[in-house]
Amino acid sequence: MTLYELGILYLFSGSHHGATIHNRARLLLGDLFQWLGVTGYYLPGLMVVAVLLAWHIVRKDPWRIDGLLLVGMFGEALALAMPLVAFTKVLAIEGVTASATSTAASTMTGVFTSGTASGAISGVTSTATGGSAWQAALVFSFGAGVYEELLFRLVAIAALHLFLVDYLALPEHIGEWAAVTLPILAFAWYHFDARANPFSFGKCFFYLVAGGYFTAVYLLRGFGVAAGCHALFDVMVVLLNWEQGT
């Protein structure tokens, strides 16, 4: 998250966009705060910190940094991202494979300016002051990993389960199924935009599979590994495209 926020400031602070370009999930969280009557540029980032801090306290985890654990989580996230990268190659759907970062990595279709679609990142990054398009894509990869996993996994699953099971009193198995499935569908829908990334069944299939995969990682291994897996998947796709000169 820190890499993403600092990267945005470095790349766009001197452009006419200022610091308004962000991953769409971050902007959606900002809109949520604004709807609740609270405003602040760093509120979405502070929300991440607050949620993880509360989780840490509830779990009664020790207040120390375990370097070996962090290395292990990074290695696990990297290993889990690789099958999804391979899947984009095997699937070979136009606009989904690693030859089309704009749809495979969500670092392009998830880039919005003040809540309005700004098109592919290649157009947005022409205003960047501190780096090239592929460097900006790397920055947005970290943003996608943190904010999309926060929105579609951590927040959405917990909120839906609370609403469906605790408030509507639906049977536990139905509430759990809906709380897991609905965010996957929302994750696929979120990536489409009429201008930057129009709908296709092939891409929709990919996003559904990716959403289901990230959900499984989140449920089995936790938010940290899921966010890392998502971010590293995007990063690997960006680097593959840069290496291939696409």
C-alpha cells in the first residue's frame, strides 16, 4: 500500500491530474466515506491500516515483526500467483493473455480519474511526471492487490455475511454461499468499462476464474497472502509485457 501511494504521488503529482488518478477500488472506498459524510485523501489507506490493526488485536497476535514470516508470505504469494499467470497463457483469449496487460492485470481498466473512466493506462501515463507507462502499471499493480482484495474479499464477504445471516436470518449455508459468490460476480463486473475494456464473454470468464481464485486464497491463507498474490500476478503480467516489448 505504501509503495502504491508513494508511487502515485511520484508519477502524477506534477501533472494536470494532480493526485486524482487512482485504482477504481480505492476511489470506490473514498466514495463510500464521502457518502458517510467523511472526507479525506488518505482515508482509504487509513482504512486498510485500521482494519488490519483491528484484526491483529482481535486475533491477539504478538506485537513484533517476524521477518521470516514476511519472507514466507511473499514466497507463498509469488508461488500462488504463478498458476494464474500460466492460466492466462493457456486460456489464450484475446485481450486476456499476457500480451494484453490492460485486461489481464486490471492495472489499466481499474485506473480512474475522480471517479470517471480515463481509458487505458497508456493514455493516462502520458501525463506522468516521474516514469513511463510500464512503471505506472507496476504502481497500479500494488494498488489493485491491496484495495481490490480489501473491497471484494475482506469487506464484501464480511458485510454480506453479516447482512444475510445476522440481519436477514438466512440459513448459514445459504448466507455463506452468497457472501462468497456475489463478490466474485461483482469483481468480474467491476473490470469492464464501455470505453477502456468493453464486455466479452472470454474476458468475463477469466475475471470470474481470477475472482474465484483470489477468494479461495483469501479464505484459505488470509488477506495478506491474497493481496500479495493479486499484486504479484499483476506485476508479473506487466513485466512479461515489458520484456516482450508490447
